[in-house]
Amino acid sequence: MATNQTFQRKEVYKDFDLNFTRNPLTNDIAVKKDANAISQSLRNLVNTYFYERAFHPEIGCNVRNLLFQPADAITIVDLRTAIEDTIRNFEPRVQIIQVLIEDNSERNHYHVRLLYSTRLLTQPTEFEFILERLR
């Protein structure tokens, strides 16, 4: 008597590594999976300026312009709103739980902590990055 076996296919978020590191086994471009892939995507979205992507000028975030505003509570609220709107509009895999922004004006940067959840990852994931004022 034959038995029916069912396999659950676990979806995995995959993106290639934008540092173009080499996989030592296959000599192909390395792959980022799950939380690392999403974190890479979030960083790219936040750092992308409007009209920077050739056929998608609508994709972008206004963070670069806000970095040169006075370092006060209004700028932090504007940064938080810009980051949240960009992620909600262009990263469907992520649901934002919280965005915390700390001003470190002595070093000319903002420290951003993003807490998010996804459909596949059981626990909320925290992603941290720094927004620097550079010209």
C-alpha cells in the first residue's frame, strides 16, 4: 500500500548580495536569505533618492534632504514619517512595528532602529542603521 507524503515548502526570502561577494562552493554571487535579505532591501530603499532608479522614479525616500535640516524634534518626526511611508509603499514583505530615531548631532548622524515583522519570520526583527550627513 502506497502512502501519500506531503511536503511543506518553506518560503524563503532571497536576494543576491549587493557586495558581490563570491560563494566559495559555486563561484556564483552569494545569496542573502530571510532577515538579511529584507534588511538589505530596507537599507537600499531608505538610501534611494527619488528619480535615482531609471524606470521607477516614484521609488525613493526623502531622507537625504531631511539630513541637512536643523537637528530638532520636527526633523526626527519628518525622518520617521519618510521612512515609514517608503517602507509601507515599496516593501510588501514587511510590517513596521516601530521606528526609533536618535539624534547624535555631535557626530552628524541619526541612529535609526527599525522593528518589523514578516509573514515568515516568527519573531519581530530589529534592524539598525545610521543616517549620516555627507556631501
